Amino acid sequence: MDLDSDDTWSDTSEEDESQPNPPFVSRAYQIEMFNHSMRGNIIAVMGTGSGKTQIAKLRIEAELERSPGKLIWFTAPSVVLAYQQYRFLSQQLPAFQFRLITGADTPEKWTSKQVWDQVLHNIQVVVSTPAVLFNALNQGFVSSLAAISLLVFDEAHHGIKNSQQNEIMRVHYHPHNKPGSGVELPHILGLSASPITGSRMQEKDVLERNLNAVCRSPLQQLDEYTAFLTMPELIRLTYGTAEQRPSEYYLALRSVVSAIRLDDDPIVKTLRNRSDDLEAQTQLEKIFRRNGTPAIKELQKFQRSSTGIQETLGNWACDMFIKNCTGKVEMKELHTIDRPISDSSPSQNYRFIKSCLRPLHEQILSGSLTMSTEDSISPKVRVLLDFLQKKHRADLRCLVFVKERHAAWCLTEILNNHPLTKGSYEAFSFVGLSDPSYKGAFDFTNLNRQLDNLERFRRGQLNICVATAVLEEGVDVPAMNLVICFDERPTFRSFVQSRGRARQSNSRFVILQDNAVKVQKWQALEKEMEQECQNTLREFEERQRIESMDESESEIFRVASTGATLTYSGARQLLSRFCAKLPRTDECEQSSPIFYLEGEPGVELVAKVVLPDTLPPSLRQAESKFTWRTERRAKQDAAFQAYLALYHAGVVTEYLLPPEWPKKEDPDGSIEKRDREYDVQNQHDPWPTLMKQWATTGRVYTHRLQVEAVDCDYPAMLLLLPQQLPSLSFPLFTAPSSRIQVSVSAGQEAHDFPTDLGRDISYLFLDTILGRRLCGLDKQQLPFLLVPDLDLPSIREWYRTASRTIALTDFLETRSDFHKQYLVQRKRDVPCIWQPVTRRDRGGRYEPQLETVDGITTIVGTKLPRKLDYLIPTRDDSVTCSATRKLLPVDECSILGLSVEYGRLILFIPSITHMLEVALRTVEACKGPLVSLGFDSIDLVSEAITTPAAGSRNYQRLEFLGDALLKFYSSLQVFVDNPNHPESYLTLDRTKIINNARLQRTTRALGLDQYITRKPFAGKQWSIGVSDPQVQAQKLPESRVSSKTLADVVEAVIGAASLSGVGPGDKDAKVLSALRLFVEEISWKPLLGNIAQFELPKTSLSHKAGALQSVESLIGYSFGCHALLAQALTQSSLGGDALSSYDRLEFLGDAILDQIVNAKLFHSSLQLDPREMTLRHHALVNHATLAFFALQTSTARRTFDVQMDVGTEQSVSVEKTETVYLPDHIRRTGTPAAPLQRRATLAAYEDVRSSILESFAKGKTFPWSELLHVGAPKRYSDIVESILAAVFLDSQGDLTACEAVLEKMGYMALVRRLATDKDIDVYHPEELFSQLAGKYDLVAQQRTIKIQTNEDSGRRSWRCKVMCEGERIAFFKGATSKEEAQCRAVEKALEVARRKGWKEPVKPQSDRDGENHAAGHHDAEDD
């Protein structure tokens, strides 16, 4: 047994179904605001947490496509907010290049256009503070706002008075915003959470003028009021004061700082020594005037911060702060820089600070910190900890506001280490940057880590955030159920904004106050909150009153054929049920209709509804036909119009229900049901008809029969029939690795051919070689005749010679030619082959060497093979019944006139007879049910209508080809015929065509079933022209045939039709003829006709050619209709686009890919057997393989990082490349977890990329587990197929163009390898193990691993064990997905099985002709 230290596994697979990262909700007001922003300049005024940034993301994405080549500039008022928005936007839109510019980058030092050009090289979106843009415009480094297509102002309510936002507009926008200026100004999008009502209406007008935009607030819907009706519970916590004796570390720090003098700082001495330097002296005066150098000021600030922490938080926090600050300085790596002036540098400051604090640092190293004493924390902290301990719960999400940045870090340390909170709370700090261009010696701020922790906070991995006022507004944080003001908020506005973070239901808002605070102030806060709640309640009650108004329905719709009725009151429920049934390929996609309102409740309201992206644009949006006073009726009207449109578009049935009802598998009963087997006509026997033709027609047709072999020459023969056969060719198998080819030429009429002579010759052949098999053979019963391929006089002469025999004794006496082989017959036995072994006599003449046994003179003959079935290849030599020697008495034997070459050839006649029967049956089929297909070669048709049980030359390979063709043509047909059907309906439409019940019915209805060769050739029962009733009774064809066989024949005939065409147009016509024959109820159109009927998506401004040029470059194809490519990349949106999702294109692309791959495998020179083709097809088209090639399709984008050299104060540019992958271009609403998922996928991809490529190029085993390790989302493979469909439609059905795209992606190289390399093993490990072990179970579980680092890779850990008969034989853990875990566990199980000596499964041979046939078909003739 394979052991694992952690063996506490359940016996069933488990998967973590929790979703800590829900998708961005497509709220109604987001759609409304996005649509408004696409039509004009707006300021979206929406509450905190309402998803304003998501609107900005969608608007930026749309503008990038609408205005390629121009910049988009996003401004945020603070560095922290700018950094967060930059991270969010750049991670959600990885296909585009973003640049963050803040004061930390010292842009004021970028003093040349060249530097700015490098900064903005290949950049599409800039995120900065307003000051950065304003200064860049003022200095001309950004030429003008005309270079910007979209200008986004976050926290737009700041755009008044002398703000930088307003200055940008006043100086650089409004002067050009005049008719005839000729300047193309950017679109404006403002984002704000601050309400503008009542007395502030004048301020609103000013803001709108300043930003040249209109404030837009979504009309609140009735069900949204509930979020505002209950304010958070207001809790007051009071604390007292207590004298605390300063700690030892604090006293030591105070002593160190108070002892420092100005002259102690080396910079003062340096400046004094540069008395002749005016700048140095000015700097020195500045130091004395301020009474401190930068380093001394830093130390003094350090002491003040420590004092505040000691007073507010207690001694332990103060000591922890001092310890970490001194440690940080001690660990700082310093470097020497020669400076031309005497100003202090950061490195010099650090040296001086380090020297001052070293004694304190050494003292700290020798001590330890504990919270054991009562005064280790302040009374205020004690109150907070007691409260948190009491209120802890599993879903708690808490935000604690403090005033000072250092206090945030220290309070976080207390929460994570104090016994009252340690273990139950996971805290982190979040603070802003006061001066982004300067970071003090004692500053712990790391913006990147802060935002990583904020993301972990969203996912529930951390549950408490200690923050400064930076989190009051702007920065996107999740809704809290506990907000605590540890320090009093400085203003009422700050109080309101802090309280606004407690947005969850049943939340608490806690204020810590000193006992000395007046009660009146507290009461005022309570009153303000109550008043706000009452105002909201009154609004809600008024809306409820309006909703109670009685408004009658205006419309009722009835379906004439069924009487089904659609009313206003029932429309919303029907629409919701319809949307819920639509498939969702992405967690971002909405599953319900979304309504939004316009107008004024109680006066005039219009409702609009947006349906899921899987529907076409024409059906995705609807609005109420009339105006209403109530929200209820407006929404019902909109739902009514939307559902009515669905009905008229054919998306719902005549019963006004979606096709999925009542049964999911067969929605409306339109898919035929089938039985397992069906009664069919007896297999057509062509021989009686042939015999009748001999008797009645008087015509004879000669067909040249040629057997070609490498190791033997066979004489040509003439096959005589009373009807004309077209040419045919087929193989016969004489040994496991040896085959011969039989060809029969098209018949030529032979006038006045003596058929009696032909019967005599044929009888001679058959009676001599196969006489014992054909007892009682009557030459008049022969259905076909065989004669040598000679002219008529020569045939007569040949017959006279061949029909003579001579006694062997006479032959020996005449001393004839002893150097060739002869047929020797003992009495009436089966002839043997005699090769005389000669020796020279005394006279020098050759004579045969004879043997004497028991006094009898004998020769040694070789038996003719007993085998009669040469139609199936043998697995080993023993089955061939190799030739054996036999002693023959000389005086009992005769030499036959028939040559050995003819004798050997006649042995093949039974097999040839069977193939003639198949050919004759096929000819009848081509004259009958298949006459409209005009086949000119019966070889293909014979193969197509022969079952696997009947012979090695059967329909399976053609069925593999025809299956892909039927899928391809059917997919295109339903795609074009049903432009309004989503992907799930298209699948249903196609299933009505491609299902065994439908296809088998066609086979029987056409009468094709009687022409299917179903019985194999049986050598022991073979006869020619003998009517034996007993034998006939045994050979009756099966009366029942499986429905799959009957359906497979249809697909095989379609495959044969495609091969009978000469060029692409002829091939298309042949396939269409077959489709029209077999599925007559469909109006099949040629490929070009279907594509001409397809209505291309309308190209709008948002789909300009340049916007998608990077994708076109990646795939190597330039589109005529760029909207097609845009649609192929669209997985989900907010409904403001004129494009539907890629689902329909992916449906068509899947069929196109199958057609390309199956054709390459079918036409392989390896003549792959059906099983091998199926395995290789699966390896090529599975999700993991396609997703890998999607990631392989990438490009490197070059940008520059511009940094400032602290010593030289010169800009230094560092070139940087970033890889952009094809899946990065997918357009989707997105989820907060999307960046994490992408990061995990790319990390896994890099892990295995080189090994996968090596396996693809020259490996002998297909890299299943490595591909599954990548764990890419399904959309990665979906867009490969959707892009293929877009290329196919855009190129007017050119599959070569599709192949060229796959070639560019590197995919076709793998296709070629799998089509030409017979040695690569593509078996999936699970399939191999199934053959090896039989029944087994896989138990997979997802493990929860605690994240130890701030940087979350996003990987998920899976493990799996393999169970056989209750025993675990192998396991694997650490996989990225369930599929990888299962695959790798089975791989290990295979290793275990091999070590234990389990019998290896027999894989199918590459030779197709041996597929699915048993050795039992090899019959032999008894001796």
C-alpha cells in the first residue's frame, strides 16, 4: 500500500464550493451610468461601494477600442488611491499597458521631452495625481489634451475652486472648448460618492461647468432602499486615563535625542568648511534658522511619534515601535555618493541617524518585550480589546480608524499579539503617504503590501484593518459590519464618511471617547444619524405609496396556435426563468434580467431591461412601451416587451416557454428517441441476380484481375461477368507484415466470347485447387468466370495444356525441366507444390533426387496453405498456417498442367469472391438509394457500408471523417439559420440533426439497410454457386441491427462523398447532396451561400481597426470586419456593447477545429486506425491543449522605467518588457479574483512550458499531466475556437485561413506530428489504467492552505488517491486542479501496477485494417 502521512481522507471527492471572490455584480445603475458615459461627459455620482471603478474600467476598455493611438488619463487625488486604481485597472485589463506616475517618481525632475517620451512609450493608460498631469501639460511634455481621448477624474467633487482638477480644465480644456477651435478634446468621466442635494445645488452647477460634464445619479429602485433604511448601531465606548511610567526604551530614546547638538551632524562640519561656496552657506543658515539638520529633525520626529504612541497605546506598543525603527535603520544598506554640493543626502542622513541610535539598538537586542504587566497597554486599548473579544464572530469584517500613521502600525501589532485578540483576529494596517517623493527613515509604509493585504481582506483571509483617514473615501474596501473610531474624527464630514463604511446589515459603528467628553456632543451625533434614517424612511414610504397606485395593463398577447398568453403581471417571472435557464460560461455573466429606471416616480417612469450576453444585441435590451407612474408597471412593461421580442425571434416556443422545458436532455421532445436495435431487411444477395443475367442478357464483360505482391509474381486474369463493374481495389493479407493488392479494372464488353470455354477453365481452376471445398460443383452454377489474360487463340491453347496431366513416373523418365516448380497431385488429394531437388548423374545430366521410405520411392511436396480468409491481417505467424512438407509416393502422383503461379492465385479466390459480392451489393446501392450522390468509385462506398464486424475494410475511418463533416455543416447551418439562438439552443438545433435515432431512420427509410455488408467472410462456409439449403439457413443475415451502426453508415457515406469530389467546390456539392439525401427536412445551402446569408455584426466606432491590431498581429490575420474579432473576444459585458458574447462563435469554431484536425488525421500517411485517430483527436482538441497554445500566442511589449539617480539627480531609463498573452485580450466584466487567477495560471504555465514544448516536438508520450498543471480557465481555450469561427466567416469560409491562424499559434506543428509519428503514445493515463485495473475509484479533495506570505500566488492545492477494491494503491498531492491531481495520481498508480507485474493492456495497432477484429475470423481448409 502506498502511504501518506496525512491519511485522513474521506471516501468521496470534495471540492471547496465557497466563493470568496464573487464576480463584480452587473448592477442596473452600472449599466445606466456606463451607457450615459458612452453618450456624453458625465460625473457619475454614486454611493461608496457601488462599483464606480468598475464603470471606469468598462469605459476605459471601450475608449481604448474606440480611440486607438490616444492616451487615456486617470487622475486620483491621493497617491494611495492612484496606486489602488492603477493596480485594479492594470490587472483587470492586462492586454493594455498602464503607467502609474505619482510624486514618488519625482516627475518634477523629468525636465525634457525625451524623458517624457520614454515614460509614455507604448503606454495606453496613465494613472496619476492631478498635479502630475497639470504640470506635464503646463510644461508641454504632454502636448495638449488633444493627445488624450478620455480623462477620468476620481473623487470628482474636488474639482472646484483652486483644485488641480479644476486647473487642468480651466487652463487646458475650456480655452479650446469653442466652436471652430479644431481641437479634439477628450471625453470626461467623473466619479464621486459625495451626494449633491439641497443647499449644495449651486455647488453642483459649478462642478458641472468646471468639468464640462453633467452629474448623473441612478434613479434608486424600491428594492434598493432596504440597504439604507437601517443605519448601523451606534455604540459609545468610554475609557479613563491612567498615569503610565515611561518605558526603559522610551527613556533611552529621549536621552539620545536630547543629547544631540547641531555640530554633531557631519553635514554641518562639511558646510562650515565650504565657506567660499554661497550655496553651502545658504544651506547652513537654513539649518541654524530651523535649529536642525534633516537627520536631527527626523530623530526629533521619531521621539515625538514614540511619545504619542506611549500615551495613546501604552508602553508595549511604544517599545515595539522603537525596536522596529532602530532595527530598520541598522539594517539599511548604505552606499556612498559623491555630491557636488554640500546638501545632505539620504545615505548621509542614515549614517548619522544610525550612529546616534546604535547604543539604543544594542540595548534593545539584549532585552525582550512582553505584555505581562498591567501598564503594557493603555486603558483606551484595553477597552478596545475587551470589546473586540466579546464581539468576535466568524464573518466579522472590521475597520478601525486612527489619526496617526505610526499608531496604525502599532495598534496592528497589538491586535496580532495580545492574548485577547491573537488567533481570532488577523489585522493589517493601511495608511497614506504624506510626501510620496520622500520616505523617512522610520516609515514602514509599503503600498504594494498594503494593497495585497487589502485584497486578502476582501477574500476574508484578514478580518481587521487599522487605517488612517485615507480609507474614509475613495479607496475601494469591502462593506464592513464593524467600524470603530479609535481616535475622534476631526470633522463631521470625516465622521459621516467613516460611518458610511459600515454598509452591511446589522452592522455597528463604535466611537471611543474619553469620559470627559460632553454628553451633548454624543447626543448630537445620535440625532444626526436618526434624522438621516428618518429621511430615508420617509422617501421609502412615499415610494411605497406611489407603488400602491392602480395602473391597468395595456397589452395582452396570445399565441394563435396554442392559446398561450403573455400578460404584464406574468412577464417578469417568465423572463427571470428564461434567463436562469441560459448557460453561463463565465462566473461574471449575469443570470437574471437587470432593470433600471428613468424619469420621476409618481409622474413619468420608463423602465429598461438588460438580458444576459449570450443573446444577440437585438434581443438583449428592451424598454417599456408606455410611460408609467409606478416602478412595478414600468418594469412589467419592459419585461413584457423583452419576452415578446424573444417569442417573435423564435427563441421561446409556441407555448411561451424556453426549449429547455420540461426535460433538459430533450427540451421539447423534438429530438427523436431510439431503440437499441431495429429490424432491418435481409442483407442483399447479388448472386441470384447475377445468375439470372447469365441466362437472359447474353452479354459478357471482361474485367482485368491483377494481384500485385512484392515477393511473388501472379499472372493476370480476366474476370467475366454478365454485368459491368466499375474498377475496384482492395488489399489481402498473407502474413502479419505482408499484404498484396488486388485490383479489378472497369468492365469492357466482350463480343462473342465463348462462355463454355470460360466455364471449363474456371471449373479447372476451382476444382483443381479448391475441389474438396466445392464438392458437387456444377460449372453451370458459376456466377463469374476466370480465364488467363490472353487473346482467345492463346486461351484455347493454354487450356489444352493446363487440363493435361502426366504420371510422375513418366515425367521422371522423360527427364523434363527439373528447374521449376510443379503442382503434384496424389489421386484426388489437394495438390502440393514440388520443387525438384536435382543432382548430376554420371553423364553430367541433372536428375531429381528421390527418397525411399519403407521401400517406396517418394518425393517431398509442400502443402498449399489451408487458409482461405486473406481479408483480415493476422496478429502472428501461427495463424497463417505456414507451409508444411509432405512425402508423396511417386507411383501414385501426377504432374498437373496447371502452373504453380495460377494455383497460388486461386487460393485467393474465396476472399476475392467475398469482395466481389460486396462490390456487386454496393453497385446496387449506388443504383438505388444512393443514386443521387453520383459516386464514380465503389471502393469508397463499399467501405462506407461495411460494418466493422464484416471485415477490416469497414466504415469506421470514413465515419470518423464524416462525423466531423456532419458536425461542421450542421453547425454552420443552424448558426446561420438561427441568428437569435444562443449557444445552448444551437447545440439543441444541431442535436436534432446529429442523433442516432434520426440518422438510423434515414438509413431504413431509404432502404439502404439491405445493402450494408454486415456478415463477415467465413472461409469454412464458403462456396461458389452451390445452393445448399442447410448452409443458407446458417448464413441468414441478422434481422436486427444496432441504431448506432445504422447511423454510422450515414456518416461514413458523407465521408465517402467528400472524398469523391475533385476540387473544393465539387467536394462541397457532393457533401451537400449527401446531406440533402439523409436529412431532407433541412434546407441545406452551400458553404458560401450560408456565409453570404450570415449577417455580420455591425461595425461601430468602438471596433476600429487599430484597436484590435495587436490581436491581429498575434494570430496573423487581418480582419475585414473588426466587429467579428471583437465579438470573438467578448465573454461578458455590462450590456452597453452592440456585440453578444463569443458563445455562438465558439460553437461554430469547435466544429471548424474538429473538421481541420479530423481531416489531417484521416489523410495521414500512417493510415491511422479509427481508435488511434479518436485518441489523437482528443489529445489535440481538449481544453488543456488549446489553452496552452492560447498562452503560447503572445508578444513582448517594450516600455521604459524612468528612475532618478539620487546622487546625480539625472533621469535613468531602464528598458522593460512585459509579455501580453492572447487570453489577456478577452473582454469580460471580470472578478476581483481575476488577477490572482491569471497570476496562478501564468506561474503554472512557466513551470511546465519548456517540458511541454519538448514533448510536443520529440517526446514519445503526450504530456497530459503537464498540460493539466496549467489549470487555465475554460475561456482560454474558448477564444481559440471563437477566433477560428471569426476568421472563417470573415474569409468567406476559407479553412486555409483558419489553418494559417493555427499555424501562427504553433498548433499545426503538433497536428502534423500526431498525424505522422506512429510512435507517440497519446493514451490518457486514466484510460490506460482503466484497461489495466478494470474498476477503480478516484477520490480527489481540495485542501485549504493558510497563506503565509503577503503575495498570494492564487494557486489552489488538490490531492487525489487511487482506490482499487478498497485499497489505496497510489496518491498525489500539490496539484493545481482536480484534473491534474487525478491524472498524476493515476500515473503513479500505473507505476505501482507495473512494479507489481500487472498485465499491460494491448493498445490498438496503427494498421487500421486490424481494428476490432478477432483471430477467429481466420478459417482454414482441412487437409
